[in-house]
Amino acid sequence: GVFGSMLSTPIINPPQSAILGIHATKERAVVENGQIVIRPINYLALSYDHRIIDGREAVLGLVAMKDALEDPSRLLLDL
């Protein structure tokens, strides 16, 4: 994010129904296929009002955003 934080919980302010926190991208060690590799890692945090937004739809939206960030060509090809 703007302040370089790695993780936080955004707070909904009325009349918002949801707010998305996009945090700093940092290189981190991750395991892929049994090997430790360095990859850019970014955290997304979504806070939403469960009275308005169902959890399933919120998670599906986050998954779609994750997929688009990991492979931006999907946005152009609409896959």
C-alpha cells in the first residue's frame, strides 16, 4: 500500500458496503514444487458488510482479482 504495510484490516465507514486494502508487494521466499524460490507477494484484505454482501461472492471476487494480478493477460483475453 501507500505506506508500505504488509497487512492490515481496512475499516468500513458508512455508507460504504465494502473496502479493499491492497498492500505492498515484497519479495518473499515461497515453496513451489518442493523448491524454495523468491516471488513477489502481495496481500489483499477485503472488509465487507455481511448484511449486504454474501461471503461467497466476496471470496469469488477476491479470487478473480488474485487471478488477474497473477496473470494480467487473462484480462485481455477474457479467460
